[in-house]
Amino acid sequence: MDDKDIELVLPPGPRTVLHWFDFICPFCYVAQPRNQLLAGYGLEVVHLPFQIHPDIPPGGIEAGPRNGAMYRSLEQEAAKAGLPLNWPPRLPNSRTALSASEWVRRHRPEVSDPFNRALFAVHFDLGEDLGDVNVVMRHATAVGVDTAALRAALADGDAQTALSEAESAGGWAGVQATPTWLIAGETISGLRPEPEFELLARQAIEQAE
């Protein structure tokens, strides 16, 4: 991806933060308050989809047990953020949902955030199948998206191309896992503590001024 292509995917601006995520990533789910923190400092957070498990088949796979310190930590983070966390029994292929997310970001940016929140809730709260296009469309309708246009974009591959471009931009930025942020030229991977994000936000604002 060259600089011209990157500009088509990523809006420029000294206060812009890029955030790559996947709807089936629990760290991304509980990181939502981190993004709110960055926005609270006056930064524009651009949410870009990035499929972390493209190997999952269309019908999904069994998730297996969620035991151990990592899962307890995630549950504590979710409780702290006031986010329901009901571990789903299966992991879906998230490519359709991520493609829809990127299409909505480009064509209906004013409803992109609520649409993303809804699709996170589909997987981690509501017990619905994120891999089911009808589930995605129902939540798209709820936020006011023209689902006929979205279905057409999924059918002809335009939405999937948009996702691939967002992922290519992630590769350009060095994204290897989710969540990953690009803040003031620095790539930040993983769920860092809130005080570290506050420091990063202040540094980004100082650099932009």
C-alpha cells in the first residue's frame, strides 16, 4: 500500500489516532473505555477492522473453556467498564461483520460508533451469531443504515475490499494483533493500563499543538 492508498483509507490530521480491532477479540471489547479516554482528550479515534483469525471457517468453531488468570483479568476489566461479558460458546468468522463495519465507517460515519458497539455486544453480551449476515443487518437497521446498499456492497465485494484496505493499512503500521493503536506515530499493541493511555494522549496533544 502506497501513501496515496493510505490517504484513501486513513483520514489525515495531527490529532488522529488509528485503532485496529476485531469484534471477536475480548481485549478489543474491554478496551472500549480506552478509546473513550483518548477521545476525551480531544483526539479523533478512527476505528479500523482487522481480522485476527481468518482461519476460522464460515460456520465458526467451538471456543472451549475460558479459565485462568487472563480470563479473570478480562472479566475484571469488563466489570470495571460496566460492560456485560457473557463468553460465547463459539467463535464465528468475523469477516462479514468487519467488512460491514468498514463500509459503514466510510459511507455512514455518523453511525459507525454505535454500529460497532452493537456488533461487539452481539458477540460478548447478546449471545447472537456475529457470523450471521442477518444478525449484522438487523443491527445495521437499528442505527439507520441503508441495508439494501450494505447487502449490495457485501454481495459485489466492495465492502470486503474496504476491509482488505484497512488491514493493509494495519500491515503498513506494523499491526500483528488486536487491539493496536497508532498514537502520535507510535504503535501501541495490547491492552495497556489506563494511566499509560492518559500519558500517551497528553503526548499526542502536545505533539499536535
